[in-house]
Amino acid sequence: MVSAVEANQADPGRRNNLYMLIMERGGNLNMDNENYLKQRKVPLETTTYHELLQVLDAYGTNRWWLSANPSIRAYYQAVDPGSSLVLPYRQYIDDLGVLLGREVQLYEIRTSNRMILRQEAEQAWSVRP
């Protein structure tokens, strides 16, 4: 299975299409990664900050976490191969509810359930309008 990061690096057209979709839906792509982490109140001098910054930078111009569309945010977070949550827990759970069309519980986003949730997110993403 190809990760979202790898897919975006391999297919610039997909990345550009996502960019247009984010802009159409009111996303704020002008915020840089450092300011996003600052907005999330991630302390600068922590390992978490540097790990999250590497994850964000790996996506290049596909800055899905800034999208105004909850389905985009939920999909990319669900298929992200790393263990770091780019989105805050509550936002991710709410966004997943929109993408999946059902209520999502906190225990579902834990590591042990992650592959099942990823498959469900990929299925929901493939049939969305």
C-alpha cells in the first residue's frame, strides 16, 4: 500500500487537484507549518514539535491539515503511515464522523484499531461524491 505522502510525491497532478479542492472549500494554505504547530500550542523545544514538523514538511504542498473540508482532513490523517496525530484528537474524531457517516469513538483511533479505521476511511473516500 502506498502512503499518502508517497502518492503525492509520485503524482503532482493529484497534489494540485487537492490544492484546488482545499482552496475551493475555504482552506487556509497561507499558514506555514511552524505557525500551525504554534496554533496547536505544541511547545517549540520538544521532541513532539520536531517530529510533527518533519511529518508536515514531508507532505510538501499537500497541506491537508489546513483544509476547511473535514473529509479531506480525516482521510489524510487516517492513511498517514506515521503514528503522530497531525490533527487534535477531538477534531480528528469529529472529521472522521463526517467522512464515515457515523459516530466515531476515541478507542477507534488507537494504534491497535488503526488499520481497520484506515480501511474504512479509504472505502469512504473512494465512494464520496
